[in-house]
Amino acid sequence: MNSSTDLDESVRTELTSLRDSIDNIDAAVVHMLAERFKCTQRVGRLKAEHDLPAADPAREARQIARLRGLAEDAKLDPAFAEKLLNFIIAEVIRHHETIAGRS
């Protein structure tokens, strides 16, 4: 395999362009997650005010099923999408427990 110094200029240009796109997408993902967590923090405060449980297993199951379907439509591995959502849900529940003083 060629080293990066041996790469054809057109390959180097395409690689740079693709990496720039990846960097932009990563930034968008971070910003979208930040917005999502702002909303879930508000949910956590509302739950705490009304003494509701931090977790909502029925909603979580619906969201996982929904996200798996979206992933399939987008040609993304549904198992990966589910793992990602489970990770996010666990963090949200942790935040909700902290807000409610249950941690």
C-alpha cells in the first residue's frame, strides 16, 4: 500500500474533502446531542416536580423500536442505532435521577 506521501494529488484532495465532511457531520451530531439533552433536562425537572420516575420503560421501548426503523430506512445497522440510543437513555436517566436528588 502507498504511504500518504506517495498518494496521488486527486486522492489526497478527495480524502481531505471527505474528512472535512466528516468533521462537519461530527460537529452537527454534537450540537444535536446538546439540544437533545437540553430537552431531556427540562423533562427531568418536570418529572422531579411531579415526583415521576426517572425512567419510562414503555417510552424507551417505543423509542428504540422507532429508532431501529429509522436506522433501517437510512441503511444504518439497527443494532448499532439501538446501542447508541441505549447509551443516551442511560445518560438521560442518570441526569433525571440527579435532578430529582435520587442518585
